[in-house]
Amino acid sequence: MPENQPNYTLLSRQLDGLLSGEKDLIANLSNSSAFINQFLPNINWVGFYLIKNNALKLGPFQGLPACVDIEIGKGVCGTAVAEKKSQLIEDVNAFPGHIACDANSQSEIVIPIYYNKEIIGVLDIDAPIKSRFDKADLEGLELLVQILEKHIHI
């Protein structure tokens, strides 16, 4: 494991403990964004977008104010929903249709969140450096989202 690479297995156990016993979605998303922000180095925004009225609406996050509404199929978050798969973007400026909420963001990773086999939103993380995220981050963050999904009660 690289020196700055988080131990996602350990983090997943810690997140599971943090969310255990809480059923409120907003409370769990809020604590999850704060938790990820605390333990993931070199990021400048982490949060959630939830599907409402067939679009993505800003949810709990850590970082600067963000775009509130994102159309499905637009930007990295909307693309993750439309394609039903995680997006690992090394250079957001090279991503067609990137929505620049923060000009300092250079790379991004987005993980879909499922409830009853339907996407209900995404985890979105931005970084102020290009190529911040790698395959280990993708797999580790997908693991954290799986833990979060266990604690979703809608």
C-alpha cells in the first residue's frame, strides 16, 4: 500500500461502526461525508447528490458551496447515474461537459449509491490535483459506499 493510500478495509469497518444503529439518511450521509473528508488526503470536496424529480440534487457535503442541481447524463455525476457505473476522472478539464462548481478541482471520482437495486444518488469527491484517484481509491471508495448502502433506510 502506498504511503498516502488510505487503508480502505479499516475505514470501511470504522464507517460501519459510525453508521450502525442510525436509520436517518441525511444523518448518515452527513457523517459519511465528514468521515471521508477526515481520512482521505488531498481532496477539496466530498459529498452526495441524491436523485429527486429525475435529477441530482445537492445533499450533505464537506467543502465549498457546490452546484445544487445536475441533470442526469450531464457532468461526471450525471454520467455516473446515466451509465450506472463509477467514474474515475484524472483531468476534469478533459471530460466533455464537465460542470465546474469549483475552479480548483482538477480530478474527480463518483460512485453510484444503490437502494433496492436502483440508483438513489452518488458519492462525489473532487481533488485539487490531476490524477489524484487511482484504481485502489476506486475499489476502496466503492467498498465504503457498499457499507453506506447497508445503512440506508428509505
